[in-house]
Amino acid sequence: MRTDKGHERSGTPPNESVQTRRQVSLHLARRTVRVGRWDSERWHVLAIADSALPDGQAPRLIRRWASAEGEEFLWDGLVLALHPDETAHYLYNLTAEHPVLFVACTPDEECGGVRPVLLTMSQDEAASHMEVEDEVLALPLPKEIRLWVAGYVERVGVKTQPRRKRALDA
């Protein structure tokens, strides 16, 4: 639907920009837990904060240290990017009882732990990383990120997939 100014009502006005990237740092922890007779390694996100690095720098491990509970890793320069075709997934997450941010990680021998490779609000994107056996962590969605994503969805609009017609059995 068009408004009197000539732009889509649910879309972004032509001369207004929408921030689609947010650079952050992540504090990860590796803990050893007993499962039956076996010790198992579990990863957790302890904290997320805005990045201290200049925008556009490659993500990197800033610090690794031992703690009383296990090992901790501080990564910086990670990017949470928003995409217009994922807004329905973002809205689904935002309206859930407990909205989360997903962090997909791959094993990294160089750092001795895991490397975060994707931050996303989309459960579908997170699931695709689980299918290839990446470690996917979920953390409660911080308020400032929730507000930013909600504003993005509001300005860009929710993109829905057209329904496919089913063939009728004859």
C-alpha cells in the first residue's frame, strides 16, 4: 500500500537509512560438567556488549584465561547483521515468551576453543548451523538489541513468504 509520499507504508522511506549491522563483543565460557560417568564440555555466553573495535575490523579473540570454573574467552568485532527477508523470523523471536540471540560457533584449534561465526535472531538460521553440527548457543536477548531489532522490523516491515497452492488429490 502506498502512502501520499509515494513510499511503501510498511517499508522504509527512500531517504531514511536503517542501521542493519551492530558490532559486538562476546564473553564465552567453557565448563566441564559431569554427565553420568562422563565429563562433558559445555559452552555458555556470559555477556554481550558493544564492540570496542573500530567498525569493520575482522572478529578476533582478544583474551583467553583460566577461571575457577573452567576457561573463558573474550571475542570482539562480531557482527549481528539484519536482513529484510528475515523480518518474519525476527518478529517471531521478539514476540516469544523469552526472546533469544543465537550464536553459532565452530571448533577452532588455533584458539583452543570455539570461534563464533554467526550472531542471529533467526531460529531458522540457527537451526541450519545445528544441522552441520556447529555449536549453537542461545542467550537471553539484551534489551538494547531487542529495541534495535524491533525498530528495524517496524521500519522495514515484515516480509512474508507467499503461500504455495497445494495440488488437490483427485
